[in-house]
Amino acid sequence: MVAVTSVAAGSANPPEVVTSRASRRRLRPWRGLILAVAALYFVGPVLAAFWFSIHNSHTGIDFHAYTGFFSAQGFGTAFRMSLLLGLATVLITLILMVPTMLLVHLRYPRARAWVETFSLLPLVIPPVALVVGVRDIISFTGEDRFLGTPVATVMNFLQGNQPWLLSLLYVVMALPFTYRALDAGLRGSSVTTLVEAARNLGASWPVVVWRVVLPTLRTSVLNAGLLAFALVLGEYTMAKILNFSPFPVWLARFGDTDGQLQVGLSLLSLALTWVLLLTIAGVAGRAPGTARFPFRRRTS
Amino acid sequence: MTAEPAVATIEGTRVEYLDVTRVFGATRALDGFTLQIEPGELLALLGPSGCGKTTALRLLAGFDQLSSGQLLIDGRDVSRQPVNKRDMGMVFQSYSLFPTMSARDNVGFGLRLRGASTSDRRRRAGELLELVGLSAHTEKYPHQMSGGQQQRVALARALAIQPRVLLLDEPLSALDAKVRTQLRDEIRRIQLELGVTTVFVTHDQEEALSMADRVGVMRAGQLEQCDAPSVLYQRPATPFVAEFVGTMNHLPGVVRDGSTVQVGDQSVPADGQVPLSGTAVSVLARPEAVLVEASVEGDAVVQVATFFGAVTRLRMLRSDGVELLADVSSHRAGELAPGTRVAVSLVDRPVLVRTPSS
Ligand SMILES: Nc1ncnc2c1ncn2[C@@H]1O[C@H](COP(=O)(O)OP(=O)(O)OP(=O)(O)O)[C@@H](O)[C@H]1O
Ligand SMILES: [Mg+2]
């Protein structure tokens, strides 16, 4: 039945089919060209960097830039700090943003414009201004009247010079990206009806979020997490000004002694981000019934 | 040996809306809405778009709060009860299955929340999917099912929690005509089998009349009339109901005295509220209450004849420009072909009248 219909439809409008096929053929060389230019723009510098990291005019080609970092002094500490900061940032972001955005989406749709504007502020305020402001606030010695109040406890915690402070900043820095990723997911799915259906069947709010919202928004939640994580792996300014030494800061300092190692490590961290991205694409693509990454579109 | 029912019957619940009002800004979505729903009955809420049907249903489900009035379930005020404690099974207009769960897990979702064991859940979900005719599709995900199948799963999911009331908000409106009638009959069969009190919202009168024990016709946030389909059709309480349910002719007439109206050269008894004598009114008559005779002296001409099986519906134009519809038995259709001049009169039964302004 279906086959018959489609054959009939096809024979009814053959000119249209031919036209679209012809125009597609005309487009093809352009597509190739654009792709080539874009590839050159993105891949060229990476290849150049790779060449630089392995080639030495005196000793020829060697891969010490990709093997030597394990033994490089301070690498382990710095890298672990970056990974932990990344995880903390992702967790805080999701714990903060998913319920907030759900609330805005379901209950206060009129507040959306405000939240969106607010989420863009980190793009407008230079990170340096932000971090200097934060530094001034945490160095605020406080007054005695705060003693014994929660304010003093929080200030004490922040002034403890823990690297965790950074992840709070990174949550803010990542806001423009995480907001967008989550918002796209919320708009693209029928979350409102799904939440109502789950509530109607007896689910409490935590169950709704855990069993219905997160699985449904899986792709955009993973995207948001990945963007936040990638930002942490590459952020230099804030960490430097606040005198912490995660991976990017360590890398910049280390480069003074060995340029090749520095470039090699940069490439490795780029590769790490890519591996994460592809893993997430794979995971999201396998989840039944969820939106897939564009390049994993299923044909069945 | 008698076959055990697939799913335990659900004890019917009584629902009462008492003078319920729900205001959204300047809109009175419900405005003094009063309705009693009897245990185990299927009540259809019928009315034009925006009359408050969905609002009435959402209040009962607990998605929304009343502005004033009372909502009683089995005599208990539920206005403070949160959605997830109400045990109302709802089927939504738009597809609402959880996309990351199979049909079986969707149906089992409510049972899982109620602490049913895995094996219990699987068994009950299997029974319910069988009840809605989907035993072959238990492992399918929503995106692998047709719209009709998805709504069946949604129905099974709502029934799984043994709801006190089953709520259906235009569950069939996204489906094509054939699936719609099929599923409509199936919902009714299941509802009768389980005896669950059911509220069915629709703006399709055929759907309402064919399925429901009683139909509540709503207009602008109020209940106009709530009666069995046949009563609604034959004895509509108001002109609005008369026009909304079924097809109506509007014939110009004049009130003669308190109980009769003059229509053309015929005098017929009037029903309901009748204005003062001498008032010009519209007389409402069903197509089957219009009598048609072929006659060269008649003042109407048949324009179109539409065959409906046992009856044929004639569209006629009177010389004064009034259009009329009449249903005649199909074996007479030959003598009343389009172009035939006919004489038209009304069956001698009480008619409803409305003044042009009402
Ligand atoms: N959340 C809301 N905010 C503001 N107005 C609302 C809201 N929900 C409903 N209304 C208004 O209340 C009135 C009744 O709406 P309701 O959805 O109950 O109508 P309905 O009878 O279900 O119509 P339909 O057949 O189109 O679904 C409408 O005028 C609608 O605009
Ligand atoms: Mg509605």
C-alpha cells in the first residue's frame, strides 16, 4: 500500500524530482570547496603544531613531547586538579541549572527572557573584571558582627584558598553555553506533557527529574556538561590571577622550559576533549528514542 | 470455566464540582461550573473551543487550582491534594509516552512508583497491553509506534495505577478517522469492563454521543445541560444545546400565544421558554422532523441529495431564500431528485424557539 502510493506520487511529479537532483548536483562542488576551506582553517594549525612538536632540525623527528609529560614535574598534580575542577563544575552546573530551567520552563515562562539575559552576562563582563571582583570580595576581612553567623562560615570556607573556589567561577563562566544547551533540549521536547504525565502517575519531583527529565534531555544535558568541562580544561586567566595552578597554568609555565612539550600537551588536551565529545555522541546516539547528534542520524 | 478478567475491576468513584470557578487574568475559564459524575459512568464533556473543558479536567487531575468553589471526590474535598497523590489516570491529547522507555516500562512506571516488584510489574503491564490489543508490541519504544498505538499504551499506562477516575482529554483528536472510531469503541469496551468512572473531553459531538452514558454540554465556562445522549438530542434544554448537538434547521416563525408558533401556514406546539405573542422567532427543527412531499405547488426546490445509507439528506431552497435540510428514507430519494419542486412541513411535535437576539 505504502509502496504503491509512493510510486504513484513519484511518477506524478517526475520534473520536480529531476530539478531537485540537478540543483543538488550543481551545489556539490561548492560544498566540497567550503568543506576544504573550513578543514584547512581548523586542521592546518593543528597539523603545523603537531609537526612543530615532533620535529627538531638538529635531532630529526622524535616523540618526546608525547611521552615525556608523565615525568614532567608537576604535571600529575595540575592535571588531576583540572579534572576534579571540571567534574565539580559540571556537577554544580547541572544541580543548579536543571531544576532552575525546568522551573522557568514549566512555571514561569515569562521569566525566561530575564534568565536568558542573565546567562549571557559572562560574555559581556571580561573574566579579568569578574575575577578581580571575586578576589576583592574573598579578601574582605569582615566585621565582628558576622562572627558565628553563616556568613562568616561561608567566607571562611571561601578564604580557605581552596581550588574549589575556581569551580564556582567556572560555573558562571560556562553559563552562556550550558544555558543554551539545556534550553535547546527543553524547547525541542515535550517536557511539559511528560512531566505532567509522570506527576499524574504519582511521581514526586525528584523522581520526575531523575527518571523522566534527565533521560529525555540526555543529549542536551551531556552537551552542557561537556561544554562546561571543556571550558575548565582550557581556562587560564582566572586560575592564574587567583594563584592556582591547574593544567593550563602549569602548561604555560612549563612552556618556558620546553616549547615542544607544551605544544604536544596542548594537542593532547584537544584530543581528550574530542574523545569526550565523540563518546557522548555515541552514548546519546544509542539511547532509544532520544534526539541524536546530526552526524549520527539513523536511516531506518 | 470462566475466564478471569485481565485486570481487576476498579470501584467507581463519585466526583462533584460545586460552583467551581477558575479565573485566568480576565478570562473566566470556569464560571460557576456545577456537575455530578456518578460512580462508574462515562461522562463526556462537550463544547466549543475555549469553553473550559480542559480546565475542568486539569482541576480534577490536580494540575491546576480552583479560584473558588469545591471539588469533591467521593465526598472529600481534594483541593489540597497534590497531583501525585490523587490517583487520577490521565490520557493526554498530545503524545505523552516517556521516549526513553519501552511500552512495557511506560505502563509499569506508575506501578514501580507504588513499589510493585519487577515480576509483578511485568505481568500487570503485559495484561494491560493485552487489554488494549498491543501484546505484540511490549518491547517497542514510542518512536517505533504509530499514533494510535501510542495512545493505546497511554491508556494502558493510565489504567495501570487503578485510577479512581480515568481522565481523557481529546485522546483521539490526533488520529485519523478510522483509527479514531476503532479506538473509541475500544475505550468504551474497556471502561465498561473495568467500571472505572471516566471523564472524556471532546469537541466532537459524534464521539460524545456514541460513547458516553451522559454528555455535559459546556458553554463559556458553564454547564448548559447534562443528560443521556438521546435526551440531549431529542429534548435539548436550551437553543445553544439544540444547535450544538446534531444538525438544526432555523425557520422564521411568529409566536401565536404562549404555547404555539406559526411557521409558514402551519401552527406547531412550542417547547421551553416561549416569548410574548407576536414576537418573531427562529424555530429549531431537526432534519428528520421536516416532512417533504413532491408537489408542483410546493414553494421549495431540492438542491442537493446526499446518500447516507438508510436515509438521504436533502438540501432545499425555499422561495423566500431559507435553506432547509431534511432526512428522508432512501427509497423515496428517487422521487425527490435535485430539481424537484417540493412542499415542506414540520412534524407535529413540540419545537424549541429562539428570539433572533438570544
Ligand atoms: N494557563 C492558562 N492561562 C491563561 N488562560 C488560560 C489558561 N488555560 C486556559 N485558559 C483560558 O481559559 C479558557 C478555557 O480554556 P480550556 O483550555 O479549558 O478550553 P477547552 O474547552 O479545553 O478548549 P479546546 O477545545 O480548544 O481545547 C480559554 O479562554 C483559555 O484561553
Ligand atoms: Mg482543551
